[in-house]
Amino acid sequence: MSGLTGLLNSLPASAAKRLDDGLAQLGLTVTTHQREQLLGFVALLHKWNKAYNLTAVREVDEMVSRHVLDSAAVAPYVQGPTLLDVGAGPGLPGIVLAILNPALAVTLVDSNGKKVRFQRQAIMELGLENVTASQARVEQFKEQAFDQVISRAFASLVDFVTLTRELPAANGQWLAMKGPGADDELRELPSGIRLQTRHLLKVPFETAKRQLLILNVDSEPQEGVE
């Protein structure tokens, strides 16, 4: 725990305040340990980013809102119990979701070696026993079927679904975190894949529009926006 304490001491007080305010706006309650893990993740990301260029976001407070709170915004729609994060990059949203729900079994997959090394370091330093990091191209990733497969910034909807077609379990779901311009992509979905629900996301401290599209196989489309 001393390592985590050191990480927390490296952060400005503004980062903790932004996290606390943002989680409150999202209606999410966390334990003291979960709060420390989330802040520790930000501190690790900021530290590694200086050498490995893991994200274009450089400022700590921006990392809180654009990465942690953006990821946390989808937590109410992630039930698992198994979740695959495709193209996870430095572990987003998977690591954040794993911290928020310790009962969730999260697998991260990315082909970028330096990003997977960061994932594994974060898993170790934050004590995340419910997260596994795998370095692989998603089209070559042959593991168990997952209850939910999520993507934050991996690819177009068509590529996301096509490359992971065999990875959701029976009655499983794809969760695609998208900006406002996803309607064209929805119209190009492969046959047999349907939009189940669409949720508008209000990410604290961010003005860009965000939404979560939940897709499944052969379901009746429900185009309503919540």
C-alpha cells in the first residue's frame, strides 16, 4: 500500500476534487480504497505517459474527466459478470470499471506492447485481482465467450462487431462507447446485429456529446434514447 500512497501524493488536490465531484454527478458511490485506486490509476497514467505516450491527454485533471469519468459513465450498464475490453489502450474503460465493480471479471486486449505493459503494471500496483491483460490482435484473440464486450475508441461499429463476432456469449452484448455521429455506422451493421438500446451519457466536466450503444444478435431493435 505504500506504493499507492506515494502515487497519491504525486497528484494535485484538484485531481481528487474533480474525481469526487464527478462521481457525485454520476451518482456513483465508492469506498475509500476504490477512490484511492482510481486516483492511483491516474497518477500511474500520468507518470508513464511522459515516457511512453499512452494518451494525448497530458494534464492530470483532464485525465480524470476525459478518461476516468468518461469510463465511469457507462458503469450502470455493465453487468458482466465477464467483460472483454477490446482495444483497451492503457486500460480504458476496463480498469476503471473493474475498480468500480470488484465482482466484475475484466479481460483487457490490445496489440500494442507498451500499452499492455502499462496495463499489467497498473493491475499489479493497484492490486486488481479481477483484471487480466492480454497482448493480441483482437481478430486472433480466441478465449472464452464473454457476457459483454466493450469498446471505447477501438474502431467503427462494423469493424468492432465483425472482428469480435465470436466473442460474446449466447445472449451476450456489445457495448460501444461513441460520439454523436454513430447513426451512419448503425445503418451499416452486419445482418443479424441489432441496436438493443442507446443511452446518452453526460460526462462531468466534458462538453462533447457521448453515447453508449448496446448491440446484440437477432434482438428486436429499440431505438429509444434514454
